Amino acid sequence: MADVVQYRLERMPDEFEDLERRGLFTRQEIAQIAKQRRKFEYRLKRPSPLKDDFIAYIDYELHLDSLRQLRKKAANRELVRQGKKKTKSRKSVSDFAPVARIMEIFRLAVMRFKGDIELWFRYLEFCRQRKNGRMKKVLAQVIRFHPKVPGVWIYAAAWEFDHNLNVAAARALMQSGLRMCPNSEELWVEYLRMELTYLNKLKARKVALGEDKGSLVRDPKDENEEKWKDENKDLFMSLDGEGKGNDDHSDMFLEHASGLLKTIYNGAIEAIPSSFSLRKQFLEILEAIEVANSEELREEILSDMKRDFSADPEYWDWLARLEMPEASNTGEKNEDAMLSQLQKATQVYEEAIKIVPSAMMFKLYIKFLMDVIASEKGELETSGLSNHSSSNISHILKVYEKAETMGCLTEELACEYISFYEKIGELEEAKKVAERLCNGKLSDSVQLWLLRVSLEMRCATKNSPTPSKGDMLSILDLLKTVITKMSISEAESLWMMALKLFASRKKYFKKLIELSLISVAKYGGSDNGFSLPSAIVNFILEKDGVQHAREVYKRFLALPHPGLVLYRTCIELESNLASLGDKDSLVNARKLYEAALATYDQDSSLWKDYHALETKLGTSETVASIYWRARKTLKDSAVDFTSPDQ
């Protein structure tokens, strides 16, 4: 290893002498460079060098070469200022050595990590920037090692097309790539773009020679001008023979482009028949260029898409949005035109919900209408709505009703339905819808019940900040209905809402505690995560103090399975008080630990916490007793706390 490193270093003196002779680096800087290179070379010659070793060496050499170039330019400017430099200086060994060294490091890196496509592309980019003649060789290597990566073929074809101006080679590479990666959408699209770009270049050449006019790229301004001329052709006088040859050439290019697009399109959909995005991209390309029979091609693509994707909600959403462009080319919005486009789009959606009656289809329909309102108003407001916006709002409500009627209303859509009524300020209507949905098929939806309870609370506090007794009782009855239906984990958010709502009302809070006791007795407590008894104990501790908290947690602990989380909460409460000198709390903490270990005797963390408590507040006898009990129960292997002797 040392011999190889030494050999590589011995090839550098000529470069160092040249750098010193030209005044780009001092002798001390060159010594430092040699030291750094020696370190990097040894890292590369390790038995298993890392990718980061190669990258760090390459980055170092790139920064060093950038510094050399900056100093060289500064030196040249100084010579010009002094009037000593009149001709361009010839390149020397220090100009070529850095590129050759970086190329060699890249070569070693990609041979070591052949599967790293990112490293290969970095190598290719360096070759392209430095133009050192190694590009073709590196491209051949990366294609040999990564023939299934579409980006490799696209990069190679783009280099041949743009740099070498070799269209035949670029076309051959793209076709080879399509044979290797027939399912790549990106490859098909880029192949079409390349062929159309080449055709447009040929047409531009004809235009430059005066043999043709225009281009394949569609220009909206030119389209409007041509349309106006066609409509007013009687105003123009035609000259015999003028433009006839040009029209023939234009027709030839337009027909060639049309045939090219159709051929590639047919090949693409045959290779990837299930790709919707591929056909969208082909249609976008068709609309951006000028080809012969463009309307026929457009209708063919649209009919193929309807045939193959009529059961896909995404297709219908795209088709409807196609009827409403984002904005006109001039930036002006015609009210009648916008209304007409909106009607066409809604007709597409109405047809879609008949063919694909699904929740996703209704969701996309509603989102479209929301986007229309947002584009008109900027945001949905309860006041100052225009007639058009009001009609869109009523339309959205009808769509929600239709989704409910057709049985396509999911939990998410139902929550959005109620929230929409809230946004437009119709609280009573939102309340009615929530009640109807909660008593129907979505009666198990926690989010829906949460919305309903929050609506009841908002309606109760609408006229006065403090709800009446009747309102509080109705909310409590509502909570009782839903809480008894669901397990504690499912209704966690409802329980927390109820605790916050009734925390300051003792009468109702006591009733809530009774409900919680029934639920814990029915479903049991939690060993991890959310624990209802723990939440109630913490609420009471903050509100009424330690004594009331003890009374409540004792009631919960008397139940069959109160849960480990409750034991830990109660132990923490008593341990904190015991650490302040309360002996009764220490006794209570020990009782709680013993009760918890009676059920969870294989929980090593519980034993460790008990041992830590006795170490801090107990005696040596109690510490030793807990240690040996834990060791006996846990079979030695799980005991990892310190023995009493240590």
C-alpha cells in the first residue's frame, strides 16, 4: 500500500515545480498540498475505502483547482497592468494535471461503487464541464452497468443531440433505451420531445433560408391573428403564386410532425397501457405544437383515455378541469365565458358521479367547486358574496346531499360537510346534519361525534357565555350516549373535551367521574398510552388538591383492571410528596408498588423504580429486600440495577 502511494506522489513534482515557478503557490503551500494528498491516497488504499473518502478527495482537488485558476487570473491581470503580457500564455503541466487526477479518482470511485448512479452522474457532469474527450467512454461504461436506468439513456442521447449534434446517434440511444426500459414514461416523453425538437430545427433552418415560415411551436398571438385573417379574408388581395412553395413545405413539416407524434403515441400506450399521466403529457405536447390534423389527434387521445380510464376518478377530475383553463391568454376574465366553462365542467362531473359513484369522485367534485370560489373571492367569507359565489355554495351543498343520498359519504366527507356549514355561518343547519349523520351509518365515527359536541357547545354559548343547565344536561346526555358506545381508546378526544368542559362544574364533573368508572370497569385501564383514570386524577389534583385525588384514584384502583399507567401516576404523586418528608405518602407509595407488582411482576422498570425509591428514602434492609425479590422474580437476567453490596 505504501509503495503505491509513494509511486503516485512521485508523479507530482513536475506539477509542483510548475506551480512554484509561475508563482501560484508558495513552497510551504505546496508542502501542505503534498501532505493532504498523501493522507487522501492512504485513505483510498485502505482494504475497504468508503465512498466519502473518494468524494472528499475529489472535493479537495476541485477547490484546489478553483484556487489555482483564480490566482492565475490575478497574475495575468497584474502582468497586463504592468504591460509585460501581450500574447496569450501557453498551458503548462499544472493546467492539465488537476483534471487528469480528478478523472482518475472518479474512475477509481465508480469502479469501486458501480451501483451508485448518483456518483456516475457526477462523473458525467465533470466530463461534460471540462470537455476532456472522455465523455463517450464514460457514457458507454455507465450504460453497460446501468442499462435499466432511464435517466442514463436520456442523458446520453441529450449529449449526442446537443453537444455532438449527432441526431442519428441520439435517436439510436433513445430507441435502445426504450427497448431496455419499455415501461419508462419519462423515456417515451423525452423521445417525442427530441424528435419534435429536431423537426423544429429543420423547419427553423428552412425559415432562415427563406424557404418556409413559422415554427412548430404554437403561439397564441399568431393563432388569433390567423383566425382573424381567415374571418376577414375578403379584405385581402391574393397574389398568384405567392407563398405556394412555402405552404407546401409547411404542410410537409406539419404532416411529418403529426405522423411522428401518432407513431410514438401508439408505441407508448402499447408499452404502458395503464399509465394515465403518460397520456396527459402527450396531450400537453400536442397542444403546445402545431401539427397537421391536430384536432383529430386530440379527439383520438381523449377517446382512448375515456375508454381506458372511465372508472378512474382522477381521469374525470382532469377532464372537467380541462374545460376551465386557469386564465385567459390576455389575462381578462369574461363573465359569460367563465360561466359557460363552469357549466361544461359541472356537466362532466355530473356524468362522472353516475359512472363512478364513489367518495373520491365526490371529493374531487367538491374540491373543484371550492377552487372556483377561492379563485373568485380569494377566500370563503360569510358576507359580501356575489351571486355567482352564492350559486356555487348552494351547488356544493347539493353535491354533499347527493353524496349522502347515494351512500358515498365517508367520515372525512361528512366532517367536511358539517365544517362547510360552519364556515358559511349556518350553525343550526350544521347541527341538524351532524345529528342526522351521527344517528345514521356513521354512528361509530369519533370525529363526527366530536364535531357534533363542539357544535352543541357553540350553539349553547352563542347567546350567552355561560350555558344554561338545560344545555349542560343535554351535552352530558349526548356524551353519555357516545361514550358508552365506544372504548376508552377510541373516544380519547371526546373524554378530554368532556373533562375540560365540566372541570369547573362540580355537579356535572361528578357525573362524568361516574361514567368513567363504568367505562373503566367495562373496558379496563391502559398499560401504556392514554389512560382515562390518570387524566381524571391529574385534573382533580390541579383543581381540588391531593386529598380528593387520593379518594378518586382509590376508587379506580378498586376496579378489576385499572391499568399500569394509573399505578405509575399514583406512585409519582405519592413519591413526590414522600420526597418532601411526608411519611404517610411513603407508606402509600410502597402499597401502590406492591399492588402494581402483584399484577405486573415481570416489568423490570417497575422493579427499578421501586428499588430507586427505597435507595433514596428507605433503609439498607428495604433496599436489599427489593433487590433480591426482583432478582428472584426476574430470573437474574433482567436485573441491571446496582446490588446492595455495591
